[in-house]
Amino acid sequence: MKLVVVGLGEMGASLALAMKRGRGKIEIVGVDNDERTMNQAVQLGIIDKMTTDLQSAVINADLIVLATPTKVIIDYLTQLARLTLKQTVVVTDTGSTKVQVMQAARELTTAGINFVGGHAMAGTQKAGVTAADEKLYDEVPYFLISTQPKLIETTQRLLAPLQAKFTTITAVKHDQMMAQLSDLPHIVAAALVNSTAQTLQAEPELPQYAAGGFKDTTRIGGADPKMWTDVLMTNRPATLSALQHYQAQIAAMISVLENGDAAGINAFFTSSRAIRAKFEE
Amino acid sequence: MKLVVVGLGEMGASLALAMKRGRGKIEIVGVDNDERTMNQAVQLGIIDKMTTDLQSAVINADLIVLATPTKVIIDYLTQLARLTLKQTVVVTDTGSTKVQVMQAARELTTAGINFVGGHAMAGTQKAGVTAADEKLYDEVPYFLISTQPKLIETTQRLLAPLQAKFTTITAVKHDQMMAQLSDLPHIVAAALVNSTAQTLQAEPELPQYAAGGFKDTTRIGGADPKMWTDVLMTNRPATLSALQHYQAQIAAMISVLENGDAAGINAFFTSSRAIRAKFEE
């Protein structure tokens, strides 16, 4: 099997490593816009060959995995629609939002090429090719998006060495869940951090008084701005809807506090405690 | 020295244990509304005597520490103002909000009794007398509130066995910092949890897809409703102000997302990352 991985960050490089655990013979070609990253990937034994020429990489490929940021995945989908591909190839991606990706893949699927949207709930705070981990996908929920059951089956068979927990889902449902579980928490945490700016200016010693609660709640407020701009820009409708529901919760709490409504405060935290208990840790 | 600890939860019981590490002779009397808690405290060697009769407990006391929830501290301050106390006694508390406590202590101080507001940035997820830990206060920031430098000095000397990092602060400044660092994060986390209710109803499998970011950000959304109702009700003005500033951040982000303003999203997360870096972990 010939596998092409486009984008050798943590997700793509880990996928390449994990795919090497399969029983069959595999040749892995890596494509990245950073020459140094590709060299490292070869040296670390993550890929067998490297190239920046997409056409030469994808020719005869059986599986093409686009593992770049979502905006770049969309660009590659447009490029792939104009290249010569093996008729049986499966193209998939690892982007964290799916509605825009599925739309961008239409040109490709109209040309008769198989595309399956993909997104694994994997990834750490680390980044780059040196963060590659062959166990990154082990037992991790891995969403696949396609209306063709046979294609889902083929993709699962091709990606079997990842040992992920594959689940089919619609792009819309996927993006709503991600908005709620990932995009919204990042906004909430960053807004909390930003709202300390004024107090911090008046009290520069503020950080030393921050306890575990503040630190947990704001941890992802330190996330990479470039990455999160990309994620939010490609999942705007779902994120906006989640954010507006959230804003209503904040507005309700302001009103409850203004009224000194102790029962209202208690109900707010009682509801939260009951729902939070459904989530682990 | 005779020490009276009122309220034998984690804070009070740990304080009693830590005070036993001092060099001088100390007699510790525990007061709690729960007989079982007091019995446990005696059995665990945390206190020397127990009683529910406040007057008999506080007579001849050199130091009285009120370690109950803030609302109850306020009740005790009113009660103490009507009891016979040693003229040199120092009364202090461990409540997490201070403006209301300092106001409630006025009757006592008008009667010539020394009162110093206190609040240590200590405490774990555990609760109750069995969570007592003699090291709980070690090296922890411990705020003291009083306009009398000599009284602060005396209090620090009396509480020296705690090995805490004592800092003086005004009640207003203290409550603003707590609103920002503790009250607001609890509201933000609970609002985020509550805002998942709708999605959770449609997708009961949602929790299994929640990753570390969601879990960190919502961890304190599982906090005790009774305790947090008490905290917020006693620190309403500062919490409301912090929450309103926070709401403005959320509103700004909604507008940025509505406009598809990528530079605006980037600026939001760039600011957050820079500020978050000033806080540890």
C-alpha cells in the first residue's frame, strides 16, 4: 500500500508511525511545506520518502491523508481535484471541523474520487513532527463522515493499524459537538484570562494568588492563536450558536446576582454539578 | 495559650493541627454544630476539648478563630459581641470574603475587642474534619485585614506555627481579587457546563467525546452549590463587577465571530496567551 501524508505535524506524523504497525507492506510518502520537518520525519523513520511535489507524491497512492490545518486542507482538496489520482484511492483528512471540508471535497467526489471526512479526538499540548507518537490514536474516538457505508468500511480497513474507535457521524452534528466541547471552552477560557487584564494592571502580584480552580479553568486560554483562529473561522455558525447559548447563561447569572437571589445561585450550581458528574474527572 | 476554633471543617481542623506544631503550651477547644465532627476531632487529636456552648469555650481564650462558612462567621461575630471575652483576645476568621465580615465585626471592635480578618489561599477538593492536614497552610498566601499594624503583628505572632506567608490587604482589594480569581471562574465553569444541557439531551453520548480542554475548563463546575451560594451572596458587588467585565469579553467575541474577523479572533487569543503565561502551569 502506498500512503501519502500531507502535513507532518503531531497528527500526521503520529498517523504515519501508527500505520507502520500494520501487517501489510506499506510505503509512506510525506509532504510538508517545511523542508526541515520532512528531513526530520525521514531521519526519525516516520516516512520513507519526502517531496514537495504533490502530483508525484499522490500518483498511485492508495490512501491520501490531509493532516494540515483545516484552511490548508481545503486548499489541498481543490488541488487534488486537478491532479491525476488512482481511481481506487481513498482521500481523507484530520481537520477538526467538517462541514466546510465536506463542501470543499465536492469537486473531488464529483470527479469520482472517494473522499471520507475524518477527525480523531486525539492530540496533546505538544506540536510538530517531534511530537509523533505511534500510540496517539489508540482507543481514541475517530469520526468518519461519508454517506457511503462501503466507503466507510474501506476506510476503516485501511486505517485499522491506528486502533482507533471509529464512529460515523454527519458533518453538521460533528461540528455542533466540537463547537460545544472544544471551540466554546477555548473562547470561555481566553475570555476569562483577558478579563483579568484590568485587575492584573492594578495588582501585578495577582498571579501568585491564583489557585488551582483559576488555573484549571484558564489552562486552554494559553492555546495557539493561529491554530484557534483557523478552527473558529472554519466552524463559525456552530460556534456562534454555542456561544450565544452560553451568553444567555452568563446573562441569567448576572440577573440572579443583581437580585441577590440565593435560590437562583444554588439552582445554577446544582444543575452544573449534576451535569458535570456525567463527564469523567 | 488557649485557642478556640469554631467550625471543624478542613480549614479549621487543619489550623488546629498546624497550631500544635508551635513551641509553647497550647490548649485547643473546638466548637462545631455537629457533635460527631467534634468527637472525631477529639479522637484524631485535633482538639483537646469540645463544647457547643460558645460562652464557656471563649472565656479566657487568647485566640478565637471562626472557620465556618462566611454567613455563619457573621452570625458568630454578632454573638461574640455579647459574650464576656478576655480583654487581650484576638478574634479572627478564615472566610473567603472580607468586606461583609469586617462590617459584621464592627460591634465587636466597638466593644474594644481585637478583630483581624483572615483568609488563606489554602484548601483542597476535600472537606470535613477528616481532611485535616497540619501542612495545609505551609507557605500559603494568608491575607490579614486590619488598619492596626500592632494588631497585625500580634496576630502573625499568634498564628506563626501555621508557617503561612502573611500579607496585609484591604477588604475591598481582597474581595475584588477573589471575585476575579475564584468567584468568576466558578461561574464561568458552571455556565459552560449548563450550556451543554441542550446538546447533551440530543446526544447522550457527548461526554465520551469530551477531551482534556473541556474537562479542565469545567472541573470546578462540579463545586458544592451550598458553599458557592454562600460565597457569592457574601461577595456580590465585586463578583457582579467582574462578571460584567467578563460578559463584555464574550459579547466582543460574538461580534468578531459574526463579522468573520480573523484578525479579531487572533488578537483575542494572542492577548489571552500572553496574560496566561504570567500564571503558573
